Amino acid sequence: MVRSVVLRGFDQQMADIITKDMQHRGVKFLFKCLPKSVEKQNDGKFLVHWADATSSEQNSDIFDTVLFAVGRRPLTPELKVNAAGLHTVPESGKILAVGEKTNVPNIYAVGDVLHEKPELTPVAVQAGKLLAQRIFNKAKLEMDYENVATTVFTPMEYATVGLSEESAAGRHGEDGIEVYHAYYKPTEFFIPQKSVESCYIKVICLRREPQISYWHALHWS
């Protein structure tokens, strides 16, 4: 059950390929739907009621297992950060900061609590190390939150670094980018002769200097 789109925030062409691959494997998707209630039955199964977000049509079905991927929220209200004068985003409660520095002198923030930063533990650890070096060792290097290599462990693994095609086009314009596509055959596929239909890679490049590239790859494991 997907309330918006699959892999929101990632390159949507790649997300579409992953979705179709999972559907081919037998996974059924309910798009733009929101759960309303879950009732445990006498046999241990679950009766789930949900609504279509576009038409408010009510639906229900029986399932063996229900797993909620609800994400996370920052505990800034519990920490009463507003009492210290910190600026937060009303919708999410996350902290606004530039280079981990908040609007209040000598108060810094790292990790998932930051607004529009990757919610990844290695990112938080690296940002904290660089921040400590700047504060105590007069270093200058800051965390690069944009070019973070990430893997999504879907059945067809998706690896990415840099902007999605949508974000790159939004920042640089459709005419400002060049997109290269290719299918490839991993060495491990040669002997069993597995299909390479889903082994796909694309690189998004700027047409002007500096020539920055963002890449995305799918590998059928």
C-alpha cells in the first residue's frame, strides 16, 4: 500500500523499473491508498480497511501479516528546542541549519533531525566528525549532503549517487543536462545466462562546466 509513489525522493524512472520488477515477481501494489483500521480476527489473521486517497472509496481484505513503514519523527518538541530559540519546520519539526549550525550561536545539529538531509547513519557520523574538526581543529571541510552514495535493498538492488533526473532538470533545466543510458551484463550472469533486462544504468551529466555527473544503477541480484 503506497500513499504517494514508490521510492519518493529517488529517481522516478528507476523507481518505476523496480516497481514493475516487483510486480513481475508477484507483489501487488495499492497506489495512493491510506489504511484506516486493522482488526485481528479469531484465526490470527488481520482484516484491513483502507481508503483510496483519490476517491475516498472504502476497501477491505484479509492478510496474514501487516507491516507499517511509518518512518520517523524528530523529538524536537520533547526537547523544547523552541525555548532555546531554534528555528524548526512546522510541518516536520526538523531543525533548519547551514553546515550543521542552527540560527542560535553555539548550537549545532547533526543527523536525521536536520531538514532535507539524508536520513542515513553514516551521513550523521561523518557530519559529526567534520563538525568536530571545524570546531576544535580549525578545519574547513564541510559535509557534502548531495553526493551521498546510497543503495536500496529491493529485490533488484538500486544504487545511486547524486541528483535524480527530476532534481537535476529542475536545478539545471532540461536543456542543461544530458542523460546516458545503458544495459550491462555482470560477470556473474555469463555462466547461468541470466536475463540482463533489468541490469540498467544511467548517468546524468551537465552540458556545461563544471562537468558533474550523477549516476543510477540497477542490478538484479
